Amino acid sequence: MTIHGHWIANKRHEARETLPVLNPSDGNEVARIGRGTASEIDTAIRAAQAALDGAWGRMSATERGRLLSRLSALILRDAERLAQLESLDVGKPIRQARADAAACARYFEFYGGAADKMHGETIPYAEGMSVMTFWEPHGITAHIIPWNYPMQMLGRSVGGALAMGNATVLKPAEDASLSSLAIAELAAEAGFPPGVVNVVTGLGEEAGAALTAHPGIAHISFTGSPEVGTLVQTAAAQRTIPVTLELGGKSPQIVFADADLETANATVLNAIIQNAGQTCSAGSRVLVEDRIFDNFVADLAGRFQKLEAGPAERDLDLGPVINPQQQKRVEHFLSLAGQDGLSLAGQGRIASNAPEGGYYVRPTLVADVDANHALAQDEIFGPVLTAIRFRSEEQALAIANGTQYGLVAGVWTNDLGRAMRLSRGIKVGQVFVNNYGAGGGVELPFGGVKRSGHGREKGFAALAGFGALKTIAIRHG
């Protein structure tokens, strides 16, 4: 059984204790990872500080960008190996894992080109004075990423931090750490100095808590549940350091009668089954205008009934969910639907040859759900879509805003005025009109409002979050 140690200062750090790596497709143990503690976190942070005090801290933005671009090229070179690791670790169909590898490479490519583009400015002020601003790194940044998209999350979080000159310590989810460790090795091959990219694996309550509480950390980037996000923000507040939080969503897609219904229907389906619904921005609520509701939902139900979940290597419509706990969570919400007499309008099937030990759930469309029901309010994080009727633009907006979350929304209409009114009125961080997700959009700032978190990742907005703006005022007479 392969044991994957931590990655600190460009070399493997032997794991004193380990955790199992389980394949969600069959439940079997396929490897082991290190169970990091405060000791390994401290070692990683000391390595990161040495990098800042040495070659990395003296490196120009242009050279940082070149290293990021080299890492992007190496990820593309090893994309198939990384995709196979991700598919094994997370359980997602291999084509989705391949897309994730390509997206990860694109993040490093984008930030490689952006590293020397964060310019300061001069500010006209008073006679005899010159005022200018400079962007500087925070120092050592902590990155805690979830298990649903490890490669993509690493690229969008660590990539921006490195572009700004920070040294990084990453704690991936204990359920999916293999690709993060592999990419850290590629960073060393690309030429990043020791200590710039460090990965400590382990449990959130152990390694994660030690990372967020460490006095050497200057910024925290966290993606995960609102409950853990509150703990992370509390830890940051105790030392008055900035934090970026992306905490999930209950994203609505609003479909009006004048929309391209065929495109909307296909897109709505894909937005909930991708990665077995384990996506923070999953379109988990579809709000449909009353006069087309029955026909639209009937079409959508037919699509659901054709879906098949199975082992990752089969490359079916969707794979398993990540672990038994997530499987039980999804099944709990489906049981609520049954108890409350809700209509299971369409359900896919689990492949007949799917291993019994795998964590499979049937993709399900639940129709005519009350907007205040738990299925329409709580983040299920599985392939379950709730369909809700609305009768007016005002009611649609109220329902869309009627949850604690505010991450992403979709609006489907050919009325430009209506599209703009809703886009401005929905309280979320991203709105997509007549599309959903825009293919990932590495360049597009991403983040939420309300309980979906704060701060922005992706694009140049992320760079501003990973840097501090310094003002220098010189009196010269």
C-alpha cells in the first residue's frame, strides 16, 4: 500500500501517522496519506518563511510568472496521470477529471501572465509631494480546499497567491489529497524554490485547525461549509488577518416562458449532475414560470430518467458521491421528500454492475417544492434538483433571494430589460444570463454574499485579495 507523505520544502516529509484513501466507486482502500499535526504545520510554515527570506522573496514578478507558466505546462504534460488520480480519489467520471486538469493548468497559465500586471499608481496630491502605491504580498498564505474539485481549487487559490509573491501552505481535504501532492511535486520540477509550495495532509480539526491558528500565517483562503468557515474566520479574527471564504450555495436558475427552453432544460440538467451535484455553484433550484412549468418539468423529468450513475472508470453521466456520510446526507433529504409527499418527478438509475461498496445515489428531480421547504433551502450537495413555480418577476426574485446563500444564479429570458432587472436584483456574486457557469471562467471573479462567504477568487480580483496595497508619500520640496 502506497503511503503519501506530506510535501514540505520540495521533498517528501515522512508521515508519522496515516489516514486511508478510499475509492468512492467501490469503497476500497487504495493508498494512505499523512495525518498531519501542529508539528508538520509548523515545519511547513518555517519552510515558507525561509523561502520568503531567501530566493522567493527576492524574485521579480516577471520570474514568478515564468515559474507559474512552467507549472502550467507540466500539468498539461501530466494531465492524464493527474486526471486518473482525481477520478480515483473523488469518484468523478474520467472526462470530468480531465477537464479539471485542464482547468488547473489554465489557472496557472492565467496567473503566470498576470504576475507582473498588478501595477501601482501615482496619486496627485500636494505641491512638493509625490505619492505612489505598490502591491506587496501578505507573506505566508494558508489554503484549505475541499474534496469536490481539488485540482481546480488548488489552481484558483494557490495560483493567485503565488503570483503576488506569497509563500503557501495547503491543507487539502482528507478525502481527496492525491492530486494536490502530485501538483506540489510538479511545482518543484518547474523550479519553485523550496518552501514556496507546501502541502500538509490530514484532518480539518487537527492539521486544518493548527494551520489557521498559527501565528506565522498572514492570510487564510478557505472553501468549505459555512459552519467550518465560521471557525476559520474566528481564528483569523483573533490575529486580525484577512480571510477569503467561499462557503457554498443554493443557487437558483430562473426560467421564463420566452426563453430558449431546449437550451435551458439541457443546461439546468448539467448544472445539477456535474460531479454528482457536489459543486458549490450547482444550480440546485430551478424556478419556472407557472404557464410553462408542467411542460418544462416533464421534459426535465424525462432527461433525469435517462441518467445513470456508476463507477468513475465507466465514464457515465455521474459517479458516486465522495463518502458514506455524504451518501447518507443525500438519502436523508430524499426521505424528507417522501415523508412530505413531494413529487419525485424523475429519477435516474444506478448502473446494474456498480460495486456494492460504492457511494451511489440516484439523481432526482423533485417537483412543486415549496420555496421554504428544507429541500429548497439547504445545500444538499448531491444530484437533487428542486423545481419551484413562480407567477411573476417579483415573486421569482423573492424566491431567488429567499435563502441564506448568495453564490450564483442563472436567468433564462429573451427580455433584455427583465434580464438586467433580475441580474441587478438577485443577491449573489455571479449571474449568468441564458447560460450557466460560462465554462468555468478562470478570468471571472468568483465568490459570494450572505452565508456564501466573502472575498473573491479567479481573475485579477483574486490578486488584489492576495496582496496588500502600500502607499508611499515623499515630500521633496
